[in-house]
Amino acid sequence: MFPERELKDLIISAIIIDVIYGYPSVSKMIIALLPIGLGFIFHELMHREVARKFGAISEFRAWYEGLIIGLILKMILGVKFIAPGAVYIYKDYLTVEESGKIALAGPLANILLAILFFLLTLAPEEYLFKIGSTGFDINLFLAGFNLLPIPPFDGEKVIRWNPLIWAIFGIPLLAYVFLRLF
């Protein structure tokens, strides 16, 4: 199901994203590992699987230079810069609709995960509450950030395909991202 290189790229990217997110707090990295790992991996795998449904060859590839830049910026300047890579899609021709649906699949995976993590916040155990609230926040942020309507983000492809669908998902999620930043 997973070529060795793709599996390695997904795992290494998820771990480095977790370090960038939580550094220098080891406890923050431990709490965020599951939400970040699941959010990032499912986001990318949904792109991959929907592309395959449209007859494309698709596979995630890490961008190691971007991951290294992100680590350096976080450790030296305290700035979070996350550019782990992308799902590469190979097909002679993708329609605007196919491209939009492939793009929307990743943020939809994050929305579903956010709902599941929210359910963990209802658990009486404090550790599960922390994982749940972290997972809820991270996954809504990932969905919203990726729906920015500018290249190379998913939102640009979704809005080109169907502005109404982009508005239904993109506007509330971008409002969440904006409010979270301030």
C-alpha cells in the first residue's frame, strides 16, 4: 500500500512538524505528536487517494530543504515555518473539478479529525482533554490555512473549481485561523 520512500517521507515529515510545533517544550511535543501526525498524514493521504480515484498516479514526497529551514527558523528565531512537502500527482490531464476535489479532500480530512479530537475533550481524563483540545485546534488550523485561496494552497484550486464550496468551508475556517493568530 505504501512505497517505502513515501512511508519514510510521511513519518519523518510528521516528526519534524511536531518538533517545529512544540519546540522547546518536550511535553508540548508529546501531547501534539498524535494530533499533528494524524492531521498531517491523513490530509496528505486524502489528496493521494482522491487523485487515484480520478486515475492519477500520486505519492507524497517530503521537501527536506523546507523541513530543515523550518527547524532552523524555529530553533534560532522561534518562528514556525512548516513546508513539509506535497502529494505529487501525475496524469495527462486533470479537470478543474478533479483538481478542486483533490484539493478539498485534505482539509475535509482535517475537519473530520477535528470533530473526533473534540470528542476527546469530553473525557474526564486531563491528558485526553489536552490531546483532544490540541488535536481540535491543530486540525482546524491545518484545514483553514490550507484553504487560503492563493497558490500553492488547496484553497486556490477549490475556489477555481467552485467558489460556493470554498466559501462554505474556507470562510469559517479562515476566520478561525485569523482569530487564533490574534
